[in-house]
Amino acid sequence: MPSATSVTIVSQCNVFPDQKSTLEDLKLSVSDLPMLSCQYIQKGGLFTRPPTLSVDSLISHLKQSLFSNSLSLPSTCRGFFAFESTVSYQGHYKPILAVQVTELADGVFIGCSMNHSVTDGTSFWTFFNTFSEVSRGIKKISRQPDFSRNSILISEAALKVPQGGPQVTFNENEPLCERIFSFSREAILKLKSKVNNKKWTQKSDNTNVDAVEIMGKQSNDTLLQIHNKGKMTGILESWFKNAVSKPQEMESNLSMVEISSFQSLCALLWRAVTRARKLNPSKTTTFRMAVNCRHRLNPKLDPLYFGNAIQSVPTYASAGDVLSRDLRWCAEQLNKIVAAHNDGMVRRFVEDWESNPRCFPLGNLDGASMTMGSSPRFPMEGNGTVDLEVVLAPEAMAGIESDHEFMQFVSP
């Protein structure tokens, strides 16, 4: 008999559309192809057990919808997703989408796994919310995805993949700890106020606060533009390293920029992890964020462009600077790099990739890197609260769990 903490597969089936698609083949872009080395996107929802609907009926209903027009993370949760640890390159012979319904003692978990070389987070949630609409019987979906493939992201450059698929760039057997840290709406607002040197006052619980407004980061994108007219070298990292420190007038402008909640949270994590890793002060740390290119290109992509339209943007700073300077300074470095990622920079990234097509490297290769994925601007439910999933080496995880600056904002 399976234990109470294990997941038993009861049944599996393939679901096919009831009508043949009229879409032409969609070419993978320079934003799609690097994701072949990444694992499937995995998101899901936990629901109470439907009082008048059996699990068998629920599964039948979801199948019909598919083909019609802060606690430690238990290892059991991995079993809630059909393609746990599956690399996107395996989509050559595995489905690019899988939905798993897990029956729990007092509810159900609906987990969705989607190939990352086909969708980014924006596209994933477009699908997930459309899936929800169709499940509720809506005849015409409210957000029609855009499948056009006529932007700068579509390239003739070929990605050469070794036989058997992309090589794993990290030690899969290395011990890791996973934990979800929850931040309340009030904690997020307090953190943002601290970073922006503003007095924080708690508002009434009845205040109607929009989660996208609280965590929005797009509003600062045009406040600062960095114009680099130098010749493209193919090594973008050197540009970013130089951009962090100069010029002086930019520093004064940054002091006037309002830092978003998202960048405030990233800065908080950057400092906590750097402190926990006990790095040499001269060691260069890297904080990567996924930047949405849809609104940055000129002409802009449709907001509902379906596919990957993201680029991984690094911010560099020495461990000594990250820890000796304040939270505001770290957030300013992140803000500066994101704000500089305009149409010209997106095109430089494309040009750089075309000169050397490659998959996205995973892992902490130099012992001082971290990557922030997903985004609080995705259209999910919520009232401004944030769940931050962190994966670290055990000693680093223990370090941030005892880090006062970080933990003071975490919900008990």
C-alpha cells in the first residue's frame, strides 16, 4: 500500500483536438531555442474537493475542455506534475503539455506542465486562464493568443545540438534544499517603502489593492535609457559590468527613480543569498532576471504573443559591494539594467545569439550566481501576496533562514 506521502498514478490518457488545427508550423525563435535545455514550466492550483462532482467527472470535464474549441516544499509535491525534471528538448518525443489531477484527502491539485521551448510564463498563463474559461463553458475566449512569427526574434541561425540533446550544465546529484517563502501584501509594501526611503503606513484591510499594480515593474522601464552606440562585440557581459558603475550623472538620476516591489524583493534575495554563501568580497556575483521583450521591441509584439519573448538579463556586482552598500543600492543596480533593456538592447541580444547559437546554461557555475524566474505580473489570482520558491545548497538555505534582514519580511 502506498504511503500517505506518495503519489500513485491511477490512470493516464492522451487527449487530441476534435478539429485539425489550421495553424501553420510555428518556427522556434531565438528566444525559444535556448530553452531546450530548461525543464518544463510547472504550475498548478490547489482546490477544495468539489461537493457535487466526483474526481472521475472532474477529469472528464477537464479532458473535454482541453480538446474543445512558507514552509519547506515536500518532495511529494514533485509527484503532482507529469513531467517533473523533464528537459524541454525531450519534447521531440514527449507531449509538450500535460495536465495531472491529483486527488488529496480534502481537495484536488490540478498541475500543468508545459514545454519551456514553446512558451514563456506569459504564454503559459494565457493558456492556463483560457483553459479555465473553456472549462467554465465560455464560448469565446477573452484573450486570443497571437501566433504571428514575423519579428526580429525569428532567425535563420541554426542551433547545433549534440546527439542525445543538450548537456546538463550542473551536478544533478548535488544536494539541494527547496523552500517557499511567503510574503504578505503588507510586507511587500513595507519592503518597497524601505527601499524607496518612504515612511510606510498600513492601510485598512478593506483597501482595494490590485496585485499587478503592487508588483508591477514595467512602469519604470522608460524612466532611464542607457544609449550605447559602441560596436557590438558579441560579449554582452562586459557591457553590463561597465553599465553598473558609470556615469556619475546616472547615479544621481537613479536616486530619484522609484524602485518597484519586484526589484525590491530581488535585491533583498540577492543580499541574503550572497551573505549566506560567505563569498570573498572581491568575488563577482551575478543576479539574472527574465525580461519580457514584447513591449520593448519597436514595433512592439502583441501582448498575447504566444511563445517565448524573454531574455535573461544579468546584473553584476562584487560580493563586497552587495553587502557593504544598502538595499537601495542593490535595487538600483537591478533597476538600471532592466530600464536599459530597450529595443536596441533586445536586438543586440539577438545578434549576439545568432553569432553563437547556444542553449541556456543552468546551475550556479561559479558559486556566486542566481536566477529569478517567473513574474508577479502574470495574470494569476492574488491580492498582492508573493510566494517565493528558493532552491539553494543546504548551507546557503540555512543561512538565509537565519538572516534577519530577509526573514523579517517573511510571513511566519
